[in-house]
Amino acid sequence: LKVRVVRSSPPSSQFKATFQESYQVYKRYQMVIHKDPPDKPTINQVRLVPVSFEDPQFKSSFNQSATLFAKYQMAIHKDTPSECGENE
């Protein structure tokens, strides 16, 4: 799993290039985890949350996500701590 922050408004070229794939991941998640029927997870349900990289809440949640990612990588994939930095 690779997580990237891309600009959605106005849509960046990365956003445009990856949106359909992101939607398919969301749709599959909804169907498998929440048992939604195939026609229920719609493109309109995908939530795009505007963030500012300077927002303290965003920074805090990003740091928590990076820590969780590192723990997962070390426990499941046996990565070393140096392989689990924010830039990995």
C-alpha cells in the first residue's frame, strides 16, 4: 500500500491519474469489509478532505499514521526502523 497526498482542488495531474484506482480500492474495501453490494459504493461517496500541511491537526495525524505504518512494516514485513521512515 502506498499513500500519497495529492492536490484534489484544483485536481493535480497525480490526482487525475490515480483517482480511478483509488476509487476501486475504496469500492473493494466497502464490499469486502462492509458487505456493500457492488452498485452501492459510488464515486460520489469518496470523501476528499482538504488539508493544509501547516495545520497542527494534520501534522499530528500524519505523524501518528507514519508511526503506525512503521510498526506495521516492522511487525509484518520485518523491515528495520531505518526502512520505515516518513520518506519510505
